[in-house]
Amino acid sequence: MSRLLGPGDPPPVDVVNERGQAHLLLTCDHAGLAVPRALGDLGLDAEKRARHIGWDIGAAAVTRRLASALDAPAVLSAYSRLVIDCNRRPGQPGSIAAESDGVVVPANQKVDEATAERRRIEIFEPYHQAIERIILDRLGALRPLAILSVHSFTPEMNNFTRPWHVGILWDEDPRLAVPLMRALSADPALVVGDNEPYSARGRRGYGLHIHAADRGLAGALIEIRQDLIADEAGQAAWAARLAAILPGLLARAGL
């Protein structure tokens, strides 16, 4: 089987501040826009690939700023979610999207098993292996650890204007999610969603369950409305907001 990634392609994962001392691991499943050269432009122009269908706008910048502010390790995906979605179990609907938000992805119309496997092996797996490496290192050293996955969402979807500024997604473990929602809701200017605009209930998504819940680690997924973090000022403001909140929560989260 021929390789997907070649010498001119970026690595599939970026690990920031791996030895950071915070009791928190940041992940960003939809951080990057890269497409392997072998796949060309996926049949889409640059404008379409740069929309939310291609990545989580602003999420990578917030993650990097937050990692620096908290001295926390962070793991970021490099490739577009249109190549393979790092927050979907491979083989499930949406893992390699044939259509996203009404946009047909030509390169994903007839993806055979071998092609899907190459995307999984070379892009999906290295990202999750990097997360696992940090978790195992921390657990091996008996250091408490929580996981926060950083995402962004569109202000409008399916002709519905979403009222939330930020949402916290979680399933059964409230240790990080509920205090984080309470802390954010203390600001009367913020509308905070509980499992909005998406839900993590019933094992929806992938990383939060595989890396946190299945190990008994406290974890949550944060969704920030993308227009609030589309520029540097918004990214800096939201990273600062979270950096002010999280240390106190982590100290009390029963990690």
C-alpha cells in the first residue's frame, strides 16, 4: 500500500509544551487545514476549505495561548477534518465526510477501504497516539490530569441562529464540566450551553470518551462560537478568560 503523506507534507500532529506542569492536557481535534499533496485540493477551492467545514476556526490559536498561559501540554491535529475527522471513530458516518454543511467534497465521494485506512494510519492514529503518550507519562508519574478539548462552532446552522457564546459538552463525569459551566455563567454577558450546540451524551464524539471517560479522568469539551475567536483579539481574550478560571477548578475537581 502506497503512503499518503510525502516529504513535502507537514507532520500530522503538533505537540506544544509537552513537559508543561499543569494538571491539564489540552487537545484540539480540528486545529489544522492541511491537505496531503496526494489529495490535491479535495476538489474544493481554498475559500470552502477554510470555512468551518474544514477546521474549527480560532480553536488552535486559543489552545496555543492557553497552553502557554497555564504551562499545560497541548496536542493539535494538523490536517483538515475533511481529510479525516480526528473526533470521529474511523468508519463511522462523518469520519470521512462526503458532504459537510451542504458542501459536497469531491475527493471523498468514492473512498475505498485501502484509502480510508491510509488516512487513519497516517493522520488519525498519530494524533491520538500523541495524546496517549502524554496521558501515560502523567499517570505513570502518579500526577493528576484532566483533559479539555477545544473546539469552535458556527453562529448559525440550518437557518437557526445559535444563542450561545460558549458550550460545554460532557457525558457522565461532571467533575470538570459542571464547575466550568458555573464559572463561565458567572459572567452575565455570556450565554453558556450545557451540551450545546452539540451533545457528548451517549458517547457522541471520540476523544473525550476514549482518552478521559474510559480512563476515569475528568474531562470536558469546550465549544466557543467562532466569530468570538476569529481574530487575535478574540483569541487572546478567550484564552485569558479560561486561564483565569481553570487553575481554581483543577484544584477542586477531585482529580
